[in-house]
Amino acid sequence: MAEPIQVNNEKCTGCGLCGKSCPFAVITVVDKKAKIGDGCTLCSACVQVCPAEAITIERKAVKIELGAYKDVWVIAEVAEGCTKGVSFELLGKATELATETKQHVCAVLIGHNVKGYVDVLAENGAEKVYIADNPNLEKYTTDAYSNVISGMMSRFKPNIVLFPATKQGRDLAPRIAATLDLGLTADCTALAIKDGMLLQTRPAFGGNIMADILCPYSRPQMATVRPNVMPKPEPRKGHKAEVIEVPVKIDPKSIRTHIRETIKTCTMGGKKIEESEVVVSGGRGACEENGFELLQQLADQFGAVVGASRVAIDMGKKPKSVQVGQSGITISPKLYIVCAVSGAIQHTVGMSSSKFTIAINSDPNATIFAYSQVGVVGDMFQIVPKLVDELKKRKGK
Amino acid sequence: MRIAVCVKQVPDTSEVKVDPKTGTLIRDGVPSVINPFDQFAVEEAVRLRDAAEGGGEVVAISMGPPQAKSVLIHSLALGADKGVLLSDRAFAGADTWVTAYTLAMAIKKLGEFDLVLCGQQAVDGDTAQVGPEIAQMLGIPQITYVEKVDLEGNKVVAKKQVDEGYEVIEAKMPVLLAFMTPSDFVPTNPPFSKITKAQKKPCETWTNAELGANPERLGLKGSFTQVVRVYSPPKRDKALMLTGTPEDIAKQLADIMGKEGFL
């Protein structure tokens, strides 16, 4: 059988860009022609940079033996010195899936000086941790991360790979799916095993339609998973994981995007809306008078973050970083208190996986009540201050 | 400056309502429109073309049934120069990988482009996958969640949303940009006079005979993912509706919050 990766010697100019771009350092230039050495992971970094289009990878030449793919991987995300909560949620779900398929749970840790995160991943369910550590991986870039993870997936052949459906995960996962010729299901809210395969459930139309999706003929099976939907596992103190260090070499020139500037937007009290257990939101009707001040007072009773519908953001009542909905943030808090929001799909896309929703709206026919456990037809300007008083009174006791 | 922009026809989600009794979607009579994120991408394509030295060409590309031509006419009315509709029964049932493959094949066939633009996601599927998949298939870098972009010589400088806030990213062209809509963006319909003019602009329909893609990789047959079931979510229990004076309601709400363990 022909090797799946081929160098066309007639096109190859021997420029060596492929060798520089190879994260696994297996390409050399011999007699002015690129030579692919042992250990090629088919990550396709070289294909992307070759100016002569001399390198091709024929994925279909690799006959897929489904049984050769083992283990459930979680692509961990770390930021600002800590592991993001969504990584633990994914490890919890991965543990369930791995138990059912009698496979192992593995975490993938990419970055620079990230070894310190191994133990916390182990305590949350990882039996193995694959690490790619390199100064050029310190900040997320699509090119470097997708090349490294594509290479790891080709080499170690996981059965299932779960990515957080964060902005980073949703930038990264489709790039890898296209590199490796794989199916990918976006923004899953439920995962299970059916006939040995990963059954992926995702909402569309603001949670009004659900679809169950399988990926029968290709491996690994890939999904991005919505944060805050899966419960975090109970950490198993003192558990250790096997560490597999994957040596990588990243030429900064192989990263085609450059970060000029990073702008951190701080939400109230530094807490991010998508990580807040309680969220209080306001819509059009809250934009009048001191509506958002009242909502802030209510939020303060829970240490909650105040969010807003798109209309309220457009009216400048709140920063874009707390917009709940399709063109904003998807949240799934334990308690969502939503005031004067009608419940357009634009908004419900972002809140339909909240666990307990209380809606206050003056319109008895507002769609938002269909997404709520408790509804109040009334004026938030009258009800919210009374609720704040009542909550303060009970706390005082 | 040559710019390809990918557009999709979607149901107007602002018109899709939920039946309050059954909890299912009412889709009858819902008009089809251009995906709002894609409309913004077309507007940006036109702006960048006009800002570029020596002008250029904006080619709008869509995959869909014959009636999806209307989103190309809409794009032409917004200022695009040419439209290409990929329409063939063999394309139907495509998952994101196959959609990206089909669009990438068309972009390659249309020649070299400096920029490939698209909306961050479509409002019906919300996958946000097709853009990055096209970029990888074309072998060009990508910048997603873009809110604002400027040209600096042969580079683009884009302000993009990231999980922690924003990044300003630069990249040499060619590059793919996937656009978020700015919060004050309201998709407008071009005036009738522009639509009449748009109908005179070149707009081709390609079947796979013109596209020449590997038929094994198209449509449902080529898709890696298979939708095995589509259903309405389990019917939510009706909300418990509270009544009474504001004081009564406040007490009831506090009781419920206490019972549910939120206090």
C-alpha cells in the first residue's frame, strides 16, 4: 500500500518550509527534496505551508479499522493560571463514556509550563495525560494547536475526542476535523453510548429542536460540548495519572496569525457570566429608569452576575460581554432570573439549558414563560424591589 | 483585491414562533432570508473591496436549493459583483464537512482570492464549523469571531472575540474571516432599485457537472455525521404561575428559592 503522505519531487523545490513547520520534526531535505521520516503523524502542517503544493495526504488510503481506536480524550483548556471548569465537566462525562466502552479517560494538555495541571486533571478523572509543552504554545493560536492536536490524534488513535464548546474550542475543533477528514458535532448538550458509538445530542433553533447524531464510519468521533451543562465530577483526592509527554517543535513562522494585543473585558466583580451559578437578566422593559440598578440589587443577594438581552445591550445598558443569546454568550446557570425579556429565539439559544428559570414579564403571552419553571405576570419595577427586601429580611434572620 | 463571501439561506428566526400549547416550532409561512451574520460579511466584503487600492471583485457563493438564488440577488444588491449558486440534488443532506468541501471546491475553481469571508455561524444550525473547515481545506489561516477588520498593505488586522475578552490579530492575506455581527447591526433590505439592478449582474448556477467534485464526498453520502433523529425537546412542564400583590409574589418567590436551595 502506498504511504498516505506523498512528496511530488517534480513540484518540490527543496525550500525546507515543510521541515520548519513540522511540529514533530520528522521532515528533512535531502538532495533538495523533502523527505518524510518515520514518526509522521499526518497532521498536515507541511501541506498547509508548502508553496509548491508538492505534499499531499490521501486520507482515504488509510483503511479505517474502527476497533483500532481506543480511549476517550478531553482537550483541557487552561487560562490565567487555572484549569477551566468546563475541562472537569468533560472529564466527568468522559469517565461515564469510558466506563461504558471499557476504555480509558485521557486529558490532553497543551501550553507552556503546564505540568502543574496534571494532578487536578487526574483528580477529576483523567487516567492518562498527554502533554505538549512548548514556549510557542503558551498562547492559543489556531495553527499551532490544530497541528499539534491533529498529530496526536493521528498517532494515538483515540475513539472519542471531546472539546469544550468555548470560543477557543469552536475555532479549533473544526480545523482539526477538516485536517483529519472527520465528522464533528457542534455544541452538544448530551452524550451517550449507543451500539458502541457516541450518540451526540445537540439543540437547534434556540433549543426548540433537538437532533441525535452518530458518526458511524470514521474515527475518532469528535464533538464540542456546551459548558455548564454536564455536572462536575466529585474530585478523587490524591489520584494520579500516567503522564505521556509528546515532544513538539514549533517554528513561530508556521503560525500565520499574530496576536498584536489582548484586551480583557472584566465583568462585575471579575466573575464571568458563563461561570456564574446565578444570573439575573433584563430586557427591553428593564431599560427604563433604574431597571438595571434594581436587577443589580437582586443579583447582589446571590453574588450573581447581571446579564442582558440583545436589545438592552444595543441600548448601552450593559457591556457586550454579558449579552445572553445567539450573538452573545450561552449560559446554563443553576438559577436564571429573567425580567422583561420576551423570549425571542435570539435570547433562548443562550439560556435554554439553564437549570431553573424564573421569569417576570408583564405580557402573559411572553414566550419566555415556556422556558421557565416559575412565571410571574407583572411589572418588574414593583416586584423586584419587594423581592430584594424579602431576601434581605430572610438573610437577616 | 478579490474577495469570496459565503452566504446561506435560513428561515427568519425572528419570525419563527413557538406554539405555546404544544411547545413545538411554528415554521409555516416563515420567510427565508440571508443569514444575518452572512449579510454583515457581504457588507464588509463590499467595504473592503472599495477601500482597497485598485478596487476588486466580490464573489458571493451559496449552496442550496434553486430558491437560494434570492440570497445571492440580495448579496448582489448589497454590492457584490458576481454570484455563484451551487445547486444539485447530489449536494443535499451535507453535513458541515461536506458543505465546507463543496464550497472550498467552488472557491478554488473561481481562482485566487485575497480574502474569504463568511458569517460566524448560521442562525438555524449554529454550528460555526463551516468557516474553519473551508480555511483548512483551502490551506489558509483563519480568524473567527471577528467584529472589526482593517487592511494594512498585504495584511488584515482584525479585532476578534475570545473567551477572555478580545484579541487584535494580524495575518497576511489570503486569510478566512468569520464575522460576528456588531451589537448595533440591523440587517436591512436593499432598496428595490438596487434589487432590480442586481438581477442584471452575473449570477451562475453550478451543478456538480460544473463543479467537478468527487461525487463520493458530496451530500448525504459523503457526510461523516448522520442525523439519526430530530425531535421536539421533551415537553417542558408548564411554568408555575404566581399571582398576588407584589409583596405576596416576593414571599412566594423567596419560598421557592429557599426550597430549591438557592438561598
